[in-house]
Amino acid sequence: MRFSHVMIRVKNIDESMKFYTELLELNRTGEVRLEDCTLYYLSDEDGQTQIELTYNDDTPKDGYKNGDAFGHLAFQVKSMDDFTSKMKNFGYEYLYEPFYMPEVDMKVAFLKDPDGNEIEIMSK
């Protein structure tokens, strides 16, 4: 068995697409129109990890609410400093500023995507 993808419902597809393709540098790999929504597929540079952004025709005005079981998505970057600079140029701020986590020998930080999902950024 192989993990395929994670799906996230989004309120504003333009904002979400900019966040995931421009800031996190995921590649758009496909788009499927269904009866009541459009699915947008994104993939990392080696095609191993995929995210499906689902934009429903009848999106709630206030967006979607996550339950308390979901935690975050994690992405590893080559340079935390370079990512931080790029993130600030996009107008985003960290939820938790970068800090060293000795248990995993990495710097980690957290921010939120346009729909409020927590995103962990990790760097060696």
C-alpha cells in the first residue's frame, strides 16, 4: 500500500493556490471538474507527496471548521532563513517562530494557510 494524497477544502482557491504553489513551491499536476466542485491536484518536486485542494461551488461564507483531531501538514525546506524571507515577502507571519528541536535535530516553525490549517516548516 502507498499513501496517495490529502484533501483540503478551501474557501478561496486563488489565495490557497498562491500559498501552496508559490510559497510552498508545490506543482499543479491536474484539475478535475465534478458536478459540485473542482479538485486541484498539487505535488512536491519528486511527485511523492500530493495535496488535493477542493473548491466547492457552495462554499460556506466563513469557510470550513477543522475538528480538534487534525494537527498540521509538515514541509521540509533547505533553508529556514530563505523560507522566512520569502514568507514575509508574501505577507505571512509565523504562528510559532523558528526554534531548534533537539529531539529531531531540526529547526521547526509553524504558520497557517489561508484557511487556517497549521503548516509546520522544518529545516536541518
